[in-house]
Amino acid sequence: MLFTSASKVQQIEKEIDVARCKGRWQAIPDLARRYVKHNPQGKVMEHLLLAESALVRLGQTKKPWDSKQVLTIQNQLHLVIDSNDTALDTLKESAKVVLARLFFGCQEYDRALDLLDDSLQLNPDSQGYSFVLYYQAMAIKAMSLEVTDETDTSLQTYEYISRLLDDRLPIKDLTLVEWAEQTLYQLVTNQSSRLTIDQGTMLEFLRSYHQATSSQPVSWRTERRVDVHLQTIKHLSRMYRANEYTSPLSADGSGSEDAHDRQQAFTDEIIQQYTICEHMLQTTLSFPRSGESSGLILELMELLADDLDLMVLTLDDWRGYKEVLERTLEKSFNAPSILRLLFLVCLRLGEYEEAQHALHSYLQLVGLVSQEQIDTQGDGFAYVQDIRGRYVPQHSPLSSQQGSPHTSDGQQNGNGESTQCQVKVLLESIKFFSKDLARGTRAVEMADLALTLMDSSDTSADLDSRQKSEIFRLSGVAYGLLASQTIDGEKRPQLHEKAISLLEQADATLQNSWETHYCLAIQHADMRNIDKAIRSIRQSLDLNMHHPPSWHLLALALSCPGQQDHSQALAIAAAGLEISDNGPTDKSLSTYDQYEQQLLLKMTHNRILNAAQGSEKALEEHASLLKLYGKWIAEGPNDDYIDFSLVDGGGDGNENAWYGQSFYGGDKVPRKLVVAGGFGNAPSVGSSSYSFYPVSSSSSSLAPATVKTHKSLRRRSASSSMINHFITHSANDNSGDLTNCDSASVFTTSVPADKSTNTIDINAKDENPPSTLAHRSPGLRKYASNSTLKVPGSNPPSSHHWHGLHLFPSRSASRRSIATTSANEGFGTYSTGKQAGPMNTKSTPRYNSVNSIQSSTSTGSGGQTATLTPSIYDSHSISHSSWSPPTLSLPSLLIPQKQGPAVTARGYLRHRKHHSRLCELWLMSAEWYLELYDSNEALKAITEAESVFPDHPDIWLLLGQISNSNSDNCKKAPTDEDQRHQDQETASAIQFYEKGMLLQPGHVGCQLALAKLYLEQHDLCLAEGILTSMTQGFGWHSSEAWYLLGQLYQQTGRQEHTKNYLFYALDLETSRPIQPFDILPRFV
């Protein structure tokens, strides 16, 4: 019996210790009674347990403490402390701690400190509830010292407390967690503001707080813990930007770390903080009711947006960030701030359709546009033509309509969006529509909104001079773009003057801005005010000489015939190339854009070199162009996923090929434009021996032996046979001898002695001379090969997501992910089926590689199983000797869990631009070969150009010019056979020009060549119609078009306009650059 009673007492003592540790205070009175029942000498223990239990219940009430209850508890504790039994010393020490807790709750801090300083005998190495009491004693002491202004001793005690739990992680005892959380929360939030804590020490306290609370469920004290997470995020960001950040490894004294390790440690730590905080908010927050706001999660997203530049490394990180915003959008009822961030990240990812949807919703929510304005958006005069030849209406400025931005004060004041944020969105939208989509009408709409918002009396004071200057500058650029796209001869000067006025206001608002001077120079150049353009660009270069487009613009301006000779332009272009090669990079341009501008400047340099020193010299420099091209396209895939099987179709039989551009309005997925066959092409196969079409419909057998077919780049149209016929019937004796040499002089050619004619001999033998392309250096073929455009990797397609006003969660097709995730909503083991695209070659998806993020279960105070809060710190992974990444169970915030789109809009546009530029490089060499009377090599270069980008209108312009030249040469021997050949050549030239105009309506070169041809045939009506449309539209700056129109008017007896047109043509001729000004970027 005695043995049984002793065992029972020990069992009850263990139950009491566990109950106190777990915070099960409702069971303590019953356990105390059972303890006395089996151990009558345990009355002192009973007093202590009942007093502590009553004190806990008293502390849980929000009402002021009842003095009678306080006195009862105090008397019970004094019974324990005043006991004379030396065997109860441990209970006496425990009672002192509980009494000190009572005094602290009654704000009697001196009495609490007296008890704790009176030779407290509790052991910090003890286990169970004894350690909890010791921790309580230290916590009460630290907080009491802080209140009594003994700050130094208090801070030392806090530092001691923060280290007490290092060897006891993770903490499973709820009472200890509650005390640790309460103590550290009061410290890190610095509620009393009495302590002065340096940044490094505060960071260690914040880390201790997260270590102490990581074992608790997500719903436990969520608001306070989220508050500390947000404070930690701000603190980490502030310290890192001030170069004061120390990683946990350095804090442990385990050794020094280099800058890369430090940056990696910071990135992992702050991403983990964001991951945990977002997970807690997404788990606990419910959908807001009417009038409610999700302030915490919106604040978190704003902080995340500010810190993205510190943590985002790969395109996958940006996609993960977009998914975070989409999840937040469902918790915040389409908050304007989230739509703003979503618009910006879609721009960064190149997903232009989704960016437009997000922008549309944002402008409505903040009150910048109304439904009435949207309904009337398509009304207005259509004086603008897009690249497809479609007319685009331009309605009245939004600011002049009813419901303009400054009249919707209620919406603007209640949406929570500051003026700064709205201006940022409008400025980015102007750049977006102007630079990325070349839609002048939409850019001007955004510019009008920005100008109206700036002029509002309520918002003007919120903007500084730099912001106002930027609004004026970007608005001026938008109006300049619209002027270049209009086909209305009366409207264009008004738009040009509006652009100049806005840019001058930008200069007056913020003087000595090189960006404004550059934009002014571009605008003056477009208006053919070359002298003013030169003055403005020189001012821009004086302020910033490391901007390659500025040198390019100056070289183009100096290349005009009215600026003496080409020597100065050539020197300026060479200086710009040298600076772009050796000087510091311009921060206003990305690496991709900088390589592109360097390539364009080199193209202009070679054209000037051709004009100044001849085609031979230009061809010698042509290999360096192809090398620059290779560097440029190698940089492109770092920003975009491209599935070439969708972009190029993998052949004409692929029904899933994406042939169109879906961001210019109208049909969402345009069908392939048919440019081969009977419509818009040269004549079909005929019986004439002089036909430009071989009898065989297959062109592959006639292609040069060195041309390799690639399914993504050599998607040949049936019209390839046109060019191959030229090659087949080229004269052997008319082709130049291309010297087999290195790539630096690969285009050095020997010019034939007889230059009396530039005719392609169609009577040549059928055998095709071997292409000299085969003898070119491998280094040249490395960069010239079409295969350089092919980047391996593919991703399945995805749909676009309309971020409009909706009450239900997103139904975006992108949310129906193909990626494989675990059953617990992606927070268990993470896997994905996404193949490694071009963006994944440099780095793998980043997990939380520094600290652990746990996802396990624990029994809370209520005895129920709950998901634990993910922990960023693991006691097993952070030690004084080593710090290795622990096992991961929760994916990082920035790891995307859905498949990205196979082809983004930006990726598609860049892909086409790559093809177009390579095509232009081949056409340049073809022009120079023709100048050297080497028609065979010229046609081979045209073949390369057509195989790269058959939709380029300049290909068909050049082929038409060749046919027209052959037709002119037939006039020298007017026999019946030559007359028939001349007619065929003329008909072929006309259809080549028409095909170029089919590919790009309004193409100036094709229109001009066709008008000249009609004039030669004395078809004055057709010629006048083309020239009139051209001079009113995109060819208004063509001196030759005005000259021909003046000549036509003279022939038809309309002398009143002839003189004006001829003088205007003379003025335009002096301002004609060697390349169009529109190859330069309008934005900086």
C-alpha cells in the first residue's frame, strides 16, 4: 500500500509539472486536491498551486484586478514562503517567483525586484517547470528594470534571456512560449521607448522572437506575430541597404563571410520572413466584407514590392511574385494597390495582355476613368494607321470629357492610392504603349490623364519638380509618336507642335536634364529641324556622354546632305562606338538594349562608311556587325521564355503555331498572313524561258549548298522560288571573286573590270556556281547563322488572365496549372513538371537555403492538432560550429507553383525583332554587292534574308528594284524579244512592290518605287493617287515623293502647286538622314 501511494504521488507530481508547462491551468485545482489526498503533508504545495492558478485566471481578465483576490493570492504565497521546513526550499523559491509576478501585475516593480534579487536559488540548467519559473524570474526582472529606468541592467538581462532558449529549440511548452513571446514582443516593439538598442542587437532579438514562437500554430497570436514579422522585414531591409547586415553565421562568431555569401544569406532570410508572413495571413484572413480592408496583407505586398530589387534573381522569382499578387487579389477584393503591382510585374514579365487588363481595372478603381469614357473610347476620327494598315480612332482627350480625373474626388480619396502611385502607373503605361506596343493613341490617352492629374489643385503639391518634368517629357514623347503614326496632313503639325511645347515645359520645370534634351532632339529630327536637333543633342551629350543613342542621333543628323560631307558623321559614329565599347555602361539601358543600340549604331556607321569610302570598305566591316548581332540575341533569352515551336510553327502544317501579334487590338489570335501563292505574289510558273520562276515548285534543290534548313528559322514561303530563280540564272562572269580569308575581311571582293551594265544575265547557263558563303570563316558563320536565333527549351502555352472587377476568385487559365504539387496545397514536398527553359540555365529555383521552414503538427493548449507556423530558424541547423541548410518542407514565396506561358508577348516581339535585324544585315550586304556589280553574291544574301524573315517588305522592295533595273537594261536593245522581256520584268517588279505593301501597308520604299514605275508607264492617275496618299501619310518627309508629285503636277498643267512642291522637296532633301530617325529609341 505504501509503495502504491508513493508511486501515485510521483505520478501526480509529473502530471502537475506537465499541466503547468502546457498551460492547462483549469486542471491544476483538481490535481492539487488529488495530490493532498495521496500526500497529506503536501498542503504547502497545494497553496502554491492554487495561488498560481488563481493568478493566471486573474491575468486573463481584462478588468482591473480585484484587491481582495490579490490579497488572497498574496496570503497563500506567504504561507509557502514563511514555512520553516527546509525540505520545502524549492517550493519557497517557486513561490517567490509567483509573488514577484503578482507584484509586477500590480505595478509594484520595486517589490518584485526585491524578491528576485534576494538570493534566488533557481537553476538555469533545470528541466520542466523549474526552468519555466527561472525564465519567468528573468523576464520579470528585465521588464521591471526597464520600467524603473535601469536601462543598462535591463538590456543586459534581455540579452541573457534571448540566449536562454538557444539550446531548447523548438519549444514545446506553451507556458514557456507565452512568457518568451510576451517578453520579447514588448522588447522588440519597444513600447516604453526607454531602451536604446543598436541595429545589430535588435536584429538578434527579432531572430530570438521567431525562434521562440515558431513551434506554435498559425492562428496563435497571429496579429502580434505578423506585426513582428513586418518589423523584421523592415529592419532587415534597412540594415542591408545601410551595409550593416550581419547573417546568423557571422552573429554566431563562426567566421567571416564574403560579399556574395552575405548577400545570399540576406536574400534567403528576408524571403523566408516574407514566406512565413504571407502564409500566416493567407491562412488566417477571410474575404473582406463591404467597407473592410485587408490592411496587413496590403502592407506586406507594398514592402515586398520595395524589396524586390534586393531579392529577385531570376525570371522564376518574378513569376512567383506574380502568383503572390494573384493570391492576394483574392483576399483583398481587387485592391487598387495590388492591381498596380500586378500591372508592373506583368510589364516586367512581358505579359502585355494581362498588363493591359490590370491597368484597365486599376484606372477604374482609382477613378481616373469612368465607364462612360470607356464606352466612348472607340469614337472619334481615325487619322492613325497601325502597322497592319488598320485605322485607329483617336477620341477627344479624356481630361476634357465629363468625369475627368479631378472631378472624381470621392473615389480618389477613398481608394487608398496616393498621387505618387497613380502618377507612377500612368508614366509606366505611357512607356508601355509607346515603347513596347508602339500605340500612339493609347499613349496619348495616358499622357492626358497624367497631365490632368498633375494640374489638379489637390495633387499638384504632392509632386516635385522632377516628377512634373517627367510627366511633361513622357507626354511630349507620346504626342511625338502619335504624330509619326498619323496619316492626316493637317493634324500632324498640330501634334508635333504639342510635343515640342510639352518637352519645352519639361525643360523649364527641370533644367539641365539630359533626358529632356535627348527627347527634344528626337522630336526636332522628326520634324526635320536638323539644326535644332543638333543643338539639343549636343547639350544632352554634354550632360551625359555615355548614352549610345545620343551619339547615334548626332551621327544621323550630321549625315544629312545639308551638313557638308560625311566625314564628321563618320567620326561621331566611331566615337560613339568606342565609348559604348570601353566606357561605363549607361544605367538607363539594360544590357539587352545596350547591345541593340550598339548594333544599330554600327549599322549606321557602316552605311556612312559605304557612302564615304565605298562598298568594299563597308563589306570589310560587315563581319563585326554579325558578331554584335550574336552578342545581342544571346542576351535576349535572359528575360523571356520562348517556345519556338509555337512562335515559328515548326513548319506550315502546325495548327498550333502562333503567327500573330495579339496586342494591337482586334482579334486576339490573328491568323497567319498568306503572302505566298497567287495573291500578292509574282506571276505563277509560265512557259516563258525568261520567267522568274523555275519549273520545279521546290526551291530546296536550288538553294546554296551551305544554307542549312532549320525548322524554327527557315520556315520558307512558296515565294522563296523567286529568289532562287535569280540565283539559278545569274551569270558566272558577273559574280565577284570572294577571297577566302578570315572574318575580319570576309567581304573583301574584287570588282569586275566591266562596269558598263548592272544587269543580271538571264541567259546564263543552268549550272549554279558554288556559293562563296561556304568558304567564309567559321567565326562569321557562328554569328551569321540563322541557328543562333534558336534557343532550346519549351513550355506549354497558357491563357491570359483578365484582372477585372469580379466577386469570385480568379478563373485564369494560368491557375489551372500543369505543375505537380502535393495534396496539402503546395506546402509539402514541392515538385514541378516545368522543363528547364532558357531562363533556367543560369540558376536553379531557389528554396530557403539558409534556414528551415517547417510544416509539422503540434498539440496546442486546447489539445487539438494544428498546423505549426513555418520556422525560419532551426536549432539543429544554426550552431556555433556549423550552419548548414536544413531539410525544406515549405517552398519559398518566390518559387512559382504554376507553369509560365510558353510565349510571352514581349518574347514574341523580340523574336520577330531578332529575325528582322538579321534580315536587314543580309539586305545591307546585298545592296553593297549590287553596287559592286556582284549580282550572284547579292542574290545569295537576299536568299539568306528571305529564309530568316520572309515577311520583311524590304526584301521585296530590293527584288523589285532588281527587276526594274533589268527592265531598264532591256531598253538599250529594243528588239521584240527584249520588249517582251522588259514587260515581264516590269510586271514582276510591280508585283514585288505590291507584295511588300501587302506585308506592311504604307511602306514608303515600296510606294515610292511603285509610283515611279507608274510614272514611267505614263499611268499618271495611279501614280498621283499613290504619291498623294504617301505625302499625306508616312512618306510626308520623302523628298523624292514631293519631287515626283511636283513633276506630275507640272505634266498635268497644275503649275500653282508645282513650285511649292519642288521647293519643299529641296528642303527635305537637305534633311534626309542616311537611315530613318525612327530606328532610335524615343525613351530613355
